[in-house]
Amino acid sequence: MMSNKNKGILIFAILYTVLFEFDCDKLLASLMPSAIANYLQYLLYVVLALYGSILFKDGLIQQWKEIRKTKRKFFFGVLKGGLFFILMTVIFEFVSEMLRQFFGLVGQGLNQSNIQSAFQEQPILIAVLACVIGPLVEELFFRQTLLRYLRKSLPTWLSIFIVGLAFALTHMHSLDLSEWINAIYYLGGGLAFSIIYVKEKENIYYPLLVHMLSNSFSIIVLAIGSM
């Protein structure tokens, strides 16, 4: 019989999949005014972050204690992870841009466009969601849940690729060719976060902090560009 902890993890995974893998925002927008649908989706994101934090509380506390004992190691681990993330995203962004030019595509991906539009309307709210809540929920789902589960039955390299691909697909908002090509950029980030997670012995705080810093940098650039 499935334990209460495993039931909780399954519920967390199902909720995330339904809400974000299947673009629940489109369903909400069809049922109510878009403004209300957006706020409801933000609220669901916060609830999911709180639920995930409570669900993985014991592991998060233990991993935090380990970090406090090796602060220097954590600092340099995050630094190396950040540099590795930059390298991966630059490579995959280059490939994505080459494909966009080859197919004559212009403009940015819908995910980035949606973030920019939302940021102009609610800058502080979107900044908190993008820099704190979003990375926390995504790392708890993709690394703490999905990657750990897959590694139990699949080779690590294959698990990393599957999770990276799932991460990239989450950032797609249509099946247009431009969205598939744009997903290549997110594939680089998804692979980087997973590799960092595995390399640091499944301590979620390493990829989480790199993820938060990366999103924070993007929001800062977005804020400067909006001035």
C-alpha cells in the first residue's frame, strides 16, 4: 500500500502537471475574466510552493543543515553551477538562434512575451513569482520529485535528458515551430539544473539558488529595458 508520503508526492506531481504542463491558464481564462484567471493561477502557484515545501520539509531541513556545515563548499558549488548553467544556455541559445534564422522566424517565444506583459502590469508580483516561487516549485517538481524517481529505474543520463525535455516543454505555449525551437533554449537550462542536482548529491539548494539567480538576472534586465 502506498505510504502517506508517497501519496502526497503523487498529488503534488499531478497538481503541477495539470496546472502547468497542460496550460491550465487557458482553461481558467475560458471560464472567467482573464485578470481573475491570472490572479487565480498565481495563487495556485503559491499554494503549490507551500504544499511542496511542507511535503519535502524533512529533506529540505536536512539538506540545509548540510549546507550550514560546509558554507564554503556551497558557495563554490553554486558559483561553478552558475557558470555551467551560463555555458549550457549560451550553447543551446546559439543552436536555437541558428534554427530560427534557418527557418526565417522572427520575434521571441510566447513564454518570454507573456512574462514581459505580466511584468509591465504587476512588476513586484511577477518578480516574486519568477525569482522565488517559480524556481522553488519547478525544482521541487523536476529535480526533487521527477528526477529522483526516474533515477531509481533508468540510467542517470537518460533521466537527466527526460527531465530536461519535460522542463523545456513546460515553457511552450503552442505547437508552432517557433515554440519548439524556442524550447531548445530552455532544454539547456533544464539539463544544467539536473546535472547540478546530481553532481551535488541531490541537494536541491544548489540548482534552486542557481535557478533563482538566473531568473533574477532576467527580471533585472527586463526591468531596465522597461524604463
